[in-house]
Amino acid sequence: MPAMTTAVIENYKKIQTILISQPQPQRSPYFELEERYKLQIDFRPFVQVDPVTEKEFRKFRIRPDEFTAVIFTSKSAIEHFFRMCEEMRIKMSQETKYFCSSEAVANYLQKFILYRKRKVFVGTKSIEDLANYFSKHSKEKFLLPCSNLGSLDVVKFLELKKVNFQEALMYRTVSADLSDLKDITYDVLVFFSPIDLQSLYENFPDFKQNETRIAVFGNFTLKAAEDCGLFVNIKAPAAEAPSMTMALENYLRVSNK
């Protein structure tokens, strides 16, 4: 991925290659996009999740079984919570309550617990959807498994609702090694979080944009890209493009016509 200069003009040059900074899914609209426009779309996670060791976690003097409820905001949080319980030889009480920020997170929880025998509360899309549940269960002592990045929005919300909770660092999200991409160029780079951009510059400190198109998902990612001096060509979500695949297709209709 050689050095480039920052683009300032949208020229809609034809796109042939796209790199998605996420793991390759089994099924995805990206595959249809690839076939429809005769593209090469590659998937490569720009970050990786490393576990906090049991030895390190014990230094925090936190025992999961001393909490009556657990808040999950991601699949990684679920995985590392139950990994830590297993390594610490802790068995959570049958009465433990689980508060999941979304249906996808709650569905994943079923891999780790006997769902019907637990008390599970589910938000539609975000932690804010659980506001009423937190009010009804205000006497619970909550544990919030998280990464080194924290969950700033979640923490602010819980503090606002006066929830009795404690964060527990159980895993770290760090930059992946992308050194094998140093001699490879793509017409479009797609980013989904600020840490993806952090990883880009940690791996390639001299990265310049040149004619590479930059696609971002979300306002935080957009701001991170602009703070890096990048010209953002493709943005999602938007009224006309709620998903990244739709945003890419809208651009491709012009660039590859």
C-alpha cells in the first residue's frame, strides 16, 4: 500500500478494486455488488481482539459472580466474559440477569446460557432501549464487560440513569498487522470505525491518498478520516444510502457507467 497524495477533487475514475476493513462474511450484498460491476472486493480486518489474561484481570479485584446483572453491548463482550468466568472457575448464578443492547447480541448470548432459565432483557438497537428495564431493576449490581476502547456512550447513559455498574476490562481491540499490503493498492478503502483508520496509519505512517477513494460508515469514522486529512468520497448511512453497500453502489453507478 504505497504512499499517495491527498485527493481534493471528485473525478469518479472507474473502480476495479475495493478493500473492506472487516472479516469476510459468508453471505453479503457485497458479493452481488462484486458480480454486478465486475469488481474485486477483498475483506481484511484492520483490527484484532486480544484477550485480557486471567492473571491480569485478577489485579482489578473484580469477581463476575459478585454482580447480579451483566450488560452486553457486543458479541466480543459475551465471548470474553464467559471465557474469563471459565478461566476463573466461576459459575454465574441462575438468577443473574442479562441486559443486551440489541437482538443480535441477545441471540449470540444463547450460545453460552440456557436462555429460558435466565432473565434476559433486550434492546431493539441500542442501550437506550433498555431505559425502562434499568429503572425497574435499579437495585441490581451491574457489570459491564468492555475493551480498552471503553464504551463511552454506554457509560454516559448508565451514569445518566444512575445505574449501579462497574466496567470490567476483559479484551483489547488493537491494530492488526497489515504489512503484507504494503505493495498493494486499492481503488476504494472502506472504513467502519476510527480504530480502522488508526490501524491504517500505525501500519503505514506515510500513507497518502492520491486517487484512492475513501468510504466511511458513521459520523465518528467520518470525523476520524477528516482529522487524518483524507478526502471522503463515499459516506453512509445517509437518506439515500442507509447501508455501505448502497452507498458504494450509488457511487459505482457514476464511476463505472
